[in-house]
Amino acid sequence: METKLILCDLDGTLLRSDKTISQKSAEILEKCRKNGILVGFSTSRGRGNIIPYEAQIRPDVLICNGGASIVYKNTEIFKAEFTLEETRNILKTAYEVVGDNAEITLDLIDKFYWNRAEDKSTDYDWSALYDDFRDFKIPAMKICVQTTDREKALKISSCVQNCDMLPFSDIPWYKFSPKTATKENAISFLCGHIGISSNEIISFGDDHNDIGMLKMCGTGVAMGNAIDEVKAVCDFVTKSNDDDGVADFLADRLL
């Protein structure tokens, strides 16, 4: 079928290891747009953490926080978030299960909070605001906790009914989000809103939370650096994120 939308995950996919988008990728995506194809990001990042990439690519579609927010043509058309009670329960349980030194981040639509102002475990913090989360008063879209212990993650997710969890493959953290906040649910809503079929979408990804998206789109493309579970469900495997895999695939298949 005709391709009407390109959806790219960011980390490990469109972004190189140094967290930049190559000029080649930007130029290829712009050529696709000039050919009448919509271009979008589908990422676990909150909108506040993709501002530089928005400025470079000017995406038509933003699926943020793993599907908790959809922005189409600069207008938010969908939002899913925990209630304030659910947010506070997850934060409280994370401290109880992981310990008082638990490292936690929390996303709103446009703000990103971290309970450490220094000695952070990663450098993914350029826009982070500090909060110790002991008395947080805003409903969260996504909460991440540093742990590799699946049993601890299950205890955190089970403290509220409306919670899904997923590990990250590249960092020792788990992500907790509302059950409706998935990339595949966001794509289904978006398709209905703009009047296209998921079969008319090419999507690119590399990690656990991309699997549903890659399976439902007409063409699912795994990066060369993707985990094996992602490669197993995709129609194609392209080059790695550091070798312009997205740009090379689009140049070969669409341009």
C-alpha cells in the first residue's frame, strides 16, 4: 500500500549513540515529507526531552511518553495519565520496594522530574527538574525506576490496577505507565483521527516498547542494533542507528 506516515522511535533508532540526528537522516526525512508523506516520532521520551529534535526534523506527529500523549500538527489530540492517587502510590511503593535511595524519574507532558540533583546514573537529564517525590502533587504520565529486578518491578506495578511495566534494554531501569499508554494504542487512535490505515505506516524501532508498534504497522523495520525480540517480529532489518539505518531504508524503499 501507499506509505502515508513514517514513525521513528528516537533512542537507539533515529538518534545515534551520541544522541544526535545525522544530517543525512534529516535530509531524507525532509525529502519524504516533500513527497507527501507525514513524518513522526514515537518515543518514550516526554515532549520536554525532544525539543532539539523537533526543531531539527519538524515532525507532523509526536507520540510521546510511550503513547501517553499524541500531538498532531502542534495540537495535542490524546492524553493518558495516572490519577494523582495512582501517581503517589507508585512513588511510595517504589521507595518501599527499592529502598530510600531509589532513583526515580517522572514525566508530565512538558516537564521531566528526577529525584537526584547530582550523582545520577545516566546523563539523560538535560531538562530535569528536581523533586524528592515524597509529596508530589501532579498526575504523572510515566514513572521510571532504576532496578533490574523484575520481582521488584512487579510489586511496584501491582500497587495500582491501571499500570503496565516494561524494562529498557540499554539502561537498568523499568518504565511504569497507564495501560492505555502504549505506542500501538496511540497509533490506532491517530489513524482514526487523521483517516489513514496502520497498513500505510512504516515504523522503525529497537526496544521492547516498540514491538507492538512494529507488529501493527504495515511495514515494521528493526534497527541493526535492535534486541532480538524486535528483529523477530519485523518485516525488515536495516543498518544500525549509528549507520543511518532509517535514512538508508527510506532512500532505498521510498525514494
